Amino acid sequence: EAELRAMALLTAEVTWLRWLLQDFGVSVTTPTMLLSDSTGAISIARDPVKHELTKHIGVDAFYVRAAVQDQVIALQYVPSELQLADFLTKAQTKAQHGFYLSKLSVVPPP
């Protein structure tokens, strides 16, 4: 539920940013990639069949599904180990910490 709600909030932000860019004359023709490590949330957002267990999050699921169909966003699975957002929210080993720093292009000071 939390992952799907987060997808819906992010989809709303992406939609707003795309409208803002359009107002500035910048054309965005490709869908914005939305990376998630939740296969359950991705499958609910992609599946047009309404599941009985998702009644309470049906609006969020419908909104994300409509954005995927309109090619505003594109959902892609990314394993938890490669999820860069986890760098600031979860504990990690020294190796994971080094990996995240390299992905964020953080280098030691000169």
C-alpha cells in the first residue's frame, strides 16, 4: 500500500513538472522512468483487473495505471541493492556505502 501511494504521489509530481516544462516551451516526448523495488506495486499499477484486496487504494492504482497508459511514466523494477534512494534511509555496509558514493559521483576532497 505504501509503495503504491508513493508511486501515485510521485506520478502527480512528474505530471506537474511536465506541465511546467511545457509552459516553458520544453517538449518532453518520452515517459519519465519510475524505478521501484516493489514488484507487487508495479504489478497492481500495470494490471487493469481490479483486485478485491486493493479496494482502499483503488484511486491511487487507477491514477498510476492511467499515467502508464498515457506514457507519462514508465515503471521499471530495480533491485533494492541498486535503489539509490536507500542511501539516505537505510543502514548499509562499508561496501554498499562505497557503491552508493560512486553512483552519486561523490569523490574525496582534493
